Amino acid sequence: MYEHPHYQYTRFEERELARRAELCRFIAEHSDQIVARQPGPIGRMLRRVGAAFGRRRAVQRQAPCEPAVAR
């Protein structure tokens, strides 16, 4: 017979929520088995760019030497 599309959508949402809850429970129970992925080419590039900007800022932050009289 005829079913309203909203009812079908609601059933789909319920299945998705149940699937997500199961996934969250599984991840919480097996969190010690999670291993970080190796960075891809874009991640490596961004790390290098970030490191280069960090070095420039560190060089700019260096304080001037103290005068010899104060030593």
C-alpha cells in the first residue's frame, strides 16, 4: 500500500543513528587499537610550510644582545 515518504525517511534516519551509535561504541571499546595514518603528500607539504613559517617567526623573536656594560 501507500506509505508516506516522510515515514520512509524517518526509518532511514533511525537505521543511520543506530549504525552510528554502534560505530561509536565499537571505537570506544577498541580505542587502544587505533593507529594514526601516515601523512600523505599534502600533509607533508603543509607540515614543511608550517615549519618554515615557524622558523622565520623564531628568528624574528630573538632579542638583541645585551650591552657589554650591563654584563
